[in-house]
Amino acid sequence: MTEPTLVAVNDRPALTKELRLRLRTPAKQRNRELILLLFAFAINLSALTLVELGALGEATGELFGYSVALCALVLVAHVCLRLTAPEADPLILPIATALNGLGIAAIYRIDIYNGAVGWDAASVRQIAWTAIAITIAMAVLVVIRNHRVLLRFRYVVGFTGLALLLLPLIPGIGYAQFGAQLWIRVGPLSFQPGELAKIALAVFFAGYLVEHRDSLTIVGRKVLGMRFPRARDLGPILVAWAAAMAVLIFQRDLGTALLYFGLFLVMLYVATGRVSWVIMGLALFAGGAVLAAQLFSHVAGRFTAWLDAFNQEIYDAIGGSYQLVQGLFGLAQGGLVGTGWGQGRPYLVPLAQSDYVVASLGEELGLAGLFAILALYLLFVARGMRIGFEGTDDFGRLLAVGLSFVVVLQVFIVVGGVTRLIPLTGLTTPFLAAGGSSLVANWIIAALLLRLSDTIRTGPHVVVGP
Amino acid sequence: MITEIKRVSAVVLIMVFALMTSSTIITAFEVDNLRADGRNVRTLYDSYSAERGPILVGGRVIAESLPVDSEFKYLRTYLEPELYAHVTGYFTLNQGNTGIEGKLNNYLSGTANDQFLAQLNAILTGQSAKGASVELTIDAAVQQAAAAALGDNHGAVVALDPKTGAILAMVSNPSYDPNQLARHNTDLVIAAYNELLSDPSDPLINRAITGDLYHPGSVFKLVVAAAALDSGLLREDSTVANPAVLQLPLSNSEIRNAGRGTCGPDERVTLADALRISCNIPFAEIGAEIGVNVLRTYAERFGFGQPLEIPMDVTSSIYPANPDAAQLMLSAFGQSDVRVTPLQMAMVSAAIANNGVLMKPALVKTIRAQDLSIIEPFTPEIFSTPISDDTSTTLKRLMVANVDNGAASNGRINGVAVGGKTGTAQNGEGQPLTLWFTGFAPADDPQVAVAVVVENGSSFGNAVAAPIARQVMEAVLNN
């Protein structure tokens, strides 16, 4: 179906021939993906309609056109996969699409309550950002034909990641929102560069660790029945720890610090196989967090709001537990099966479209809906881990594990905060929450995982290391 | 590397399971606590979204929830607001509820435990959930007669069916408009509430059962007489000394009868005459004679100091804790620290009228679920049996004499034997009086027991309170 267009654009006979061949070869994975995508489209479009029926009592079809266009764009991405990564995992794109669509429906639901339309509506902006994010993801798939090219640029990417991380601290463009210095603003656009930094850091960690893991694996002294690394090898973990503490202190964001440091620790462990690194890392982070809690009121506030959320004083305090408790009320209201799309009151909770989108979904879809969403994340991460198991080169395997883990860790930090499992911190829920930076970053992760999974089946089996 | 990735995968699985557990705990186990939390406005919105049950009097709606086009789907509306304000109370938006609205909120909002099956049934049959309806024992004609008779006077009227305890009328003046407090604009509600609260005439207080309570004055003599007769310490023809002035023991104070003279021409006066003419000095002597313990015992049997819910909480009437000799004598004609609710005095008359058996006063006749099944039927309950049948017969006769040819003459109804007792209580030097009438009719088959109190009168109980009581009793008898 897309053949004529492609032929028209590319008139080089060799390429045309290759494309024809690609399109005619039965692509089992892609056909599976197509069927699953149709399910995802059905879920997303019916969610939007149900939101309107529940909240307005009639289907106005306000976003229907945009959403259908978005589905078409996903189909383009699907075709792009057929051409550039035909053996890529068939689940990743449908899961990302479904989560993204559920998020848009949840955001749209709040917009309806707020009476926001056009560009004032977060849902319309979310759809636009999704289009941008999917386009960028396709570009990643087209440009990075072999992920090992990333290994070559690991230091460049690493420094870019560090720069992105520090960008919000530069006066003039960086600014704080909800107490955390995580945003930059250029003209009318605001962006959270930290979201992209996590990808860059995952690439850098994978490259660096594959290169240096031999020395990091060597053990030194045995303490309490466990072999600890040599003192001279402590450099990297201390640098990572210092960076995490800097994020915690200067950007005032516990969640982000935990996310980066957790990513580093897991990749370090997978690369070296030394549990001692993890124990040391956790001890360092816990010590740092406790110290920070004593030195900085905003960190301590997070802990008291978590432990004593229902205390009236803490509930009323600025930066207290109001949002947490209101979110719990929302989840309780949802109960097991939820109030139904558009029939709850998720707008009562602050930031119901971004940080608290999970509570919004929990209220209207209930525990059943939350389980389904968590299951989608689990499946997404499981596909990523599979690359780790089946991968042909260690850089790719490490990168896949890192990227999948960072997604699930982010879900854990956000949903754990909302459900009072851990202290609440401001992070976005991957694919669901309103926010362009988060969408772009997570769609790039999806693209990289797709690329890596394609390599497993098509790429040459290069064995690096043991 | 495979082992490590396996372990990381296990950690991922544990993390997701932890999230599933924490969300399950919230939505399945802590859900009741979270929904019951006062800060959970969702529960509040829900209580408005379900149609609240109506409150009815004699089959007619006096409070109902009407659908409106707002976040709170229904607006509570009171149809005869001023007349029933102190009975229904008000239903506000999270600013507290009073009266029947407050006490029976669970039933009216449909969240009471015994309505669970009805609610489930409503969900399964696709009907919208609705609260239970509450039918009151109030008789609309009696309530209207009471309010009309009380007019602009500040005070209260309570009418009981002595045989069942059913409250036939409960009026407290001044009243207010509960519709003002049921509005959905919280700012307006708070402004209206503050205005009512700062009103010196205290319109929010139900004077019939709460508030600062009243000195009963001479109507308390009924309790003293009941104690004296029922304890066997005195008979109706027992006599006490009859001076015009009595010096209180260990005190400089002197007491006098209302007429400033002796109680009748004789040297000594009988209990029966002292009650009929309502003399203070003989009752002070009777009080001293029977003693504080007997007096308090009988006061408590009539309900003094006892908790009572009708279902609203009734402030307990007070007989002073440790009166000295002078206070005991003062208390025997309803002064000193004796303080009562009008309902308490109606209960005294009702017990006397009902052969010594005091029925528990109640305001609720039936609570009916959405499916019209009766959740709570009204069953008359005995509150206590303060006096014997014999004592009640004697007291009834004395009270009828009091109306026929005594101090309570304005309580008379043609062709009906009315029993009654007036009171004119003093509230201290220069303070206005509290005017009382309590009684029952007809004496041979009592249909109604009544208590009327009028504040700030400068007259006598017989002149102001007795005619009001008469009109209320007539309203019952004409039904």
C-alpha cells in the first residue's frame, strides 16, 4: 500500500528492489504487531468516547479526528518498522500506543471538567507531543540502524546527558516548578531535559561498564562474608552518587535522584555480577538521603508527609500531604472496579493530569484498571529484559536492561508514591502523564528497544566478553 | 550476565507486585476509613448526589431533596421552614447538620447499615439509590395551633400523647429558615449562619429540648407534690404552717407567697390547697419535710438528670446537686438551681395523666426504605413509672381542681376536664419572668399532655401560658 509512494521518492533501483523484497517477505512479527495495534486503537478510541459519555452524557467527538490521525501516525511507525526493523518485538509498539492513549483519555477527562479547549487543553497538547514523540522515535529507528554506533559515541552521549541534567540549573533558562528545579524554558516551550538525560546516561553506563567491568569485577577485602570491591575502583560509584546527591540538593528532587542512581546501580550489578556494589550503593544513597532530610526541609517534608499523612497539621502544611491524601481518597472512591470513565471526580486532586494521572485512572477504572495498566508496564519491561537474555552483544543487552529498568523504576517511584508505598516525589508516569519531555523520552526508549530486539534476530552474533 | 538479568527481572516483578499490593490495600481494605474521613469531599458530593429521603408529617412532605443542575445534584428544600425548623433541623454542605437531618443522616442519605440490601436491590434493578423517608409523630394541626398560639412570644410548646410518648407538637420561638443554610454556596450559608448565631434572641436554639433551660417555678410543685404523696410521707389533706412571710434557715432572705399574704385564711393549710392556690411558703415547708433525697429520687424518676434522645439529644433537666436547707426550700417551688426543659415538664404531666407510667418521648413514627419496607417502626416504650396509679389519680384530681377553681383557670375548655398547673418563675432581680403552663386533657382519657413556656413575660403563667396551652389541647381534641 505504501509501495508507490516509496518508489516515487526513492528512484534508485537497488533500494527500490530491497524495499519491495522487504514488503513482500512475510513479516510474522509485524503482522502480530498490526493485530495488537488494532486492539490498542479500539481501546484508545473507545476510552475517549466513554469519557465523553460519562462526563458530558453525549459523544461530542471533540478529539476523535486528532486521535484517528494519531492512530494513522502509529500505522506509519508500523510501516517504518516493517522497513527498518522487520524482526523487532511485536508487543512494544502496541503497549506504548495503548498506554499513551489511556493517558490522553485521562487527561481529556480533566480538560472536560476544566472546560479547556484548543491549545489550552492539555489533551490536545498531549496529542501533538505524542505525534512529535512518535516522529522522533521513527527518526531514531531510521538513523540508528545498528545500536553499536552508540557504543562508539558513549562519552559524547554521556556528557550530553550530564549537560541535560545540569541545564535547569543555569540561570535564565532553568526554572523551578512545584519546588523542583527540573525545567528549562526557551521562548514559549518548556522542557524537562532530565527525561532525555536518563536515556543518554543509560547509553553511557552501558558503554562504560562493558569497557571497564573487568576491573570493577575484581574483588578486594572480604567483610562480613561478602567480597567488596577494591578502593581504587570506587571512583565511578562515588561520581554517580555525588551526581545523584547534587540532583537531590540543587534540583530538590528525590525521585529524579533515585531514578538515576537506581539505573546506575542495576546496570553496574548486571555488568559485574557483584551484589556488594548494590549494597554499597544503597547504603550510600540511604545515608545521603537521611543527611539531606536533616539538612533540607523540602526533603524532610516528603518523609513526614509520607509517614504521618493523615495528621491534620501535615495535611494543611504547604508541601504537606494534601495531594497524597486526596489521591488516596480518589483511589478509595474508585474501589475495585472504578466509577467508570468520566464519572469520578479525579479533578479534585492537584496535578491530576501529570503527576497524579495514576490516581485519576485508579478512581475511574478502579483496582482492576490499575492492575491492567501495571500489567502493561510489566509486559513492556519483560520484552526489554528478553533482549537482555537473548541479546548477541553485551553492550546491547546491558542497554536493553537499563532502558527497561528505568521505565519500571519510574513507574515504581510514581505509583509507589501515589499509593503511599514510598515517599511521594514528582516524576511523570511513562507514556501516561501529560508532558512533552516525558513522552519524547519514553518513545525514544521504545524505539531503542525495538531496534535492539530487531538486532537479536537479524544481526550478526558478536560475542564480546564472557 | 544471564543470572544477573534473571535477578533484576525478579526485582522488577517484586516491584510491580508491591505496587499491586499497595493499591489493593487502599482500594479494598482501607477503603471504608478513607471514605469516612471528614476531609474526603467525594463522600460529601456523593451524599448530595443520591436523593436524600424526605421528612414527612402526617403524610405530607416538609423536607425534600429537589433535583438541581449543579455538582450537588439535589437541593434540600424545606416546605414550611419556620414552622418545622427546630424539628427537621438543617442539612448543610459540610457545615454540620442538626435536628432530624443530623440525627437520622445515615437513614436519610441511605448509608445506614440496615439499608444495605435495599441499596443493593436498587443498583440491581437499575433504580437510582435513594435515602429512607422519615415520618414524624408530629400532628400538623397541633403544630400549627401551637405556633399560632405562641405567636411572637419567645418560648416553646411541647405536646405529647401521654399514652405513647409520641410528640404531637414541638415549637420553639423564634425560629429560622433552614433553606438559608441548605444552599450550595458555602459562603452564603456561613454568612446566614453567623447572622443567626449572633442574633441575641438565639433563633438556632430549640428551646423545647435544649438551650440554657428554664426555672420551672410553680410547675415544679407537681414533682414535689408527687414525691410527698407517693413516698407516703404526706397525704393530700396533710397540713403545714401558713405564715405570710418565711425566713429561710441560716439566711437573711425571706420568702413570700405570690399573693403577698397567707395561703388561705387558716392557721394551717393542706397540701391540696397549697397546690391549687400555688403557694410558695407551704411548698418550701413540704420540701423541707420530705427532704432532699426523696425529692431528688422522684425528680430523677420523672427524667431529671437522665439522658434522653428523641432522637435528638435532650438536655437533661437539673435538680441541684447538694442544696443546703435554704436552697432545698427554694427548690421546692422551682427556684434556686432547678432548671428544666419544656419537654421535661410535659413529661411530668404526661406521667400523671397516664396513671403514673411515663412513656419515652419520641419524634419518629416510621423510617421507610426506598422499597417502602419499614426499617424502624415506632414502638411505644416505657421510660419509667415514677408514681403509683393511686398517686396519679390524686394528682390528676388536684390538677383538674387547679384549672376548675384554682390558679390555672385560663386552661379551661368547655365540656372537658382539663388538668393543669401554672408557673411564674423569677430569674433574679430586675430580670423578666418565665411564664409556664403544663397540663393534660381530658382527665378521664388523656389524649394530650402539654407544656408551654413564655419568656420575658411581665405577667402570670395563667394569663399568658395557659391560653396557649388551651389552644394546643383543643387542637388535639378537635382532631
